[in-house]
Amino acid sequence: MGEVIVITSGKGGVGKTTTTANLGTGLCLLGKKVALLDTDIGLRNLDVVMGLENRIVYDLVDVVEGVCRIKQALIKDKRYDGLYLLPAAQTRDKNSVTPNQMLKLCDDLREEFDYIIVDCPAGIEQGFKNAIAGADRAIVITTPEVSAVRDADRIIGLLEANEIRKPLLLINRVRPVMVKKGDMMSIEDIIDILAIDLIGVVPDDENIIISTNRGEPAVTEDKSLAGQAYRNVAKRIMGEEVPLIDLSGQDGFLAKVKKLFGFRSA
Amino acid sequence: MKDETNKITFKGTAEGLVIIIPEQMDTDLVIKQIGNKVKAAEKFFRGAKLKVLYRGKELTEQEEEKLKDVMVKNSGVIIESINYELYEPPIVEEKHTQASGIPFRHIFFKGLDEGPCKFVRGTIRSGTRVLYEGNVVIIGDANPGSEIVASGNVIVMGALRGMVHAGADGNRQAIVVALKLSPTQLRIGDIITRCPDIPEEIQSRPEMATVKDGVIYVEPL
């Protein structure tokens, strides 16, 4: 029986879709059978980030409406075996699906896959309710910004109200130099406010933008620091104990040289 | 639904009479209902020799006897045998009946050369679907994430970057023309194709997509 993990944040643009793509790919690289589920109906992105947009024939709404079977709608990844995407519909809206239908869909997928990673839309309305309906666990994404942390706090409350216990926190786009200068909230500050367990910290990384635009998750790039962070998070999801990457000293001279190399070779 | 679960169906086949009994139905009710049904068609049954098969609920031998009695008594039918038949619903071979909004048909849209046509002015943006029973002309661009579905031809006087389905009722004779033809996905009739993953050099000349021998070809106009 597989596990359904929802990636959510409340606020938009903090990296839910990027995280979903990277964690899914990361878990697949660790030998698991993974399904990515895009619930952002009407504003789908996960297919673009995965570079699978041109393969879509059927989508999530077709599955719940019985137009096709789940297997027909699942898109096999072009690079990795064992990684599948169930895309959202683009020409419909969030009300095309109900939480009960999502629950059933998640239960059906559970039989086939080890992990089902659900990409949740921004907001706390119907789309959010659909996304969390079938979830066993939740990963809450935030960036070190007051507004994102505020929204994350709201989301944690809603998750707990919906019986999804112990959501995990992933802090995205951390810039250690700014934290050091006191211009950005530190990891400790955020954990202090949100009071949930941390599953990972992902540094701000230009490679993410490049890889997202290319449709290739950064987790596969050895040189990318964010990719490394996502690989570690994937291991932690599987229960492995991995220490946080030491981000201090990054953005220094050495990192700049590294970045230059990474940029050239990319 | 209640009617469905409590309804006995009679079917005449080459082998005889088939009675379909809902599985959760009460046996007394079954016998009573069959009795009534047979009585209603007394004239039809009288004197006829029948082999009876029944599906669904399995009956004991006594119950089978009872059933036989009630049928004979109510209509004067002669029952040669009565047997249970294990019946599994046939597995329906699934076909792509519909890929993008217009169902596949046996008779295609006839107006490929001359017929109804829809004109759309302006950019077709992501999340918009143009669905039409006929030919479609877009005067503008079609962006990624948009869908154009037509039972006839599709002409885009601009850049076609979204999904397009011409001959959406299954007609492979339909064509797609665009000033810049680079769709996320191109479908004609029941054939689906997509651009190669490695982007080719960007050309900006008008192109036409047609189907030849079951393959979609794209050629400059």
C-alpha cells in the first residue's frame, strides 16, 4: 500500500510544483514507484515542469468522470521508469472534482504505487480541499518571508483540523548570506513560529529556474545544491536519517566559483 | 435504483428462456414475480416447450421445483429443464471513443471542402477550448494550454502553440494549417502526435499537417 503525500503551502509561488517534481523524481531515483498528481485544475503546471505537457491525452477530470481509466491518463516519464504523472485538466475548474472523488482516486493509486505526491494549488478553497482529501501526510512549503510563514501557519491549522496529523515543514529558497546579515528570517525563527518538524531546507538556486524551464527536475543534477537538498528530503521521506546540508559558507568565494562551473556545464 | 435491484428480466435465446434474477432478491418474491410475469404472457407460454436457464441468484433444488410449478400452473408451459447458468458479464473491449470532446462517429462531418465554419478573432489563451462541429479558423495565435477541437479542418492565422484536434469525430481527411505550426500536440482523426523533445530549428513559414498512411505529415505550404 502506497502513501499519499500532499505538498501544500497556502501562498502561491513558494515552490510547491517544483518541490513535487523534485521529490517525486528523487523518490523514483531511490527505486520507488511514484505517481505525481496535479490537482491544480485550470492552472496546471506540473506537466510543464516535468516536460511532459505534449504527452497529455486524458487528465484527472477525465478519470473521475469515467471518460477513461486511470492507466490511460497516467503519463510515463520520459527519463525514468517508475515515475508517472496524472495531469490536471486545463479547460475546467476546481469544482469539477469533489473531495470524495479525490479520496477514491488516491485509494486506487495507492494499490499501484509506493508514493503518490499530490501537488496542491495555492489557496484554501475547493482545490485545497480536493488535494488534501486523500492524503496521509502533508509537507508544508514556506519561504523565509513573513507572508509565506503566515500562510503556512494557516495551512497547518487547516491540515490539523482535517485530521492530517504532524505535517512536515520544508523551507525553500533560503539565502544563507542574507540570513547571516539578519535580512532574512532564519530557519530557527520559522520553526519557532510554526512549531512543526522540519523535513528539509532548500537553498535559493539559479539552477532551479534553468531546470524548471527545461522541464528537467534539478534533483537529477549532481552539481545543483538545491538538487542535493531535494535528494536528502526524498531520503528523509523514506525514513532515512540525513543531516541538513551546511549552508553557511555558501554564496562565498568557493560557491561563486562552483556556481560558475555549474552554470557553464549546465 | 430500487426498481433495478428488484426486477426480474426474461430473455428469449436460441437455447430457451433465460431468467435474470437479481442476487439480493428474496426467493418468495422471485417466485411470486415470475408467476405474475408468466401469467401476463399466458397465451405466449401455453403449450410451449421450454428449457429454462437462470442467472444471478442461485436457487436450491426445492426452490427450483417451486419455480417450475409456479410457471406451469400459471401458464401451462411445458418445462423440459431448469438450470443455473454462471454468467459473467462480457468484458467490453475498450476503444478510444473520444479523445477531446467530440465523440468518434461512423459518419464523419461532411463539410471539409464546403460547410459550416467558425471564425475566432484574437488570441486563444491557456485554458480556453474552442469546440466546434465544423471547420475552425483562428485569426490570431493559439497559446500553449489552449485546445482547438473541430470535426473539420483547423486553420490558424498566427502561431499555433496549443493542442489542436482536427477531424475530431475520427476523420483522417481533415487538415491543420498554421502560419507557425508548433503545437504541443497535434491530433487528426484518431491519430495523436507531438513535436520531438529536442526542439528543431525554429522556422516561421506556414505549414500544413495531413494524414498519409496513418501517419501525420507536416509540410510547408
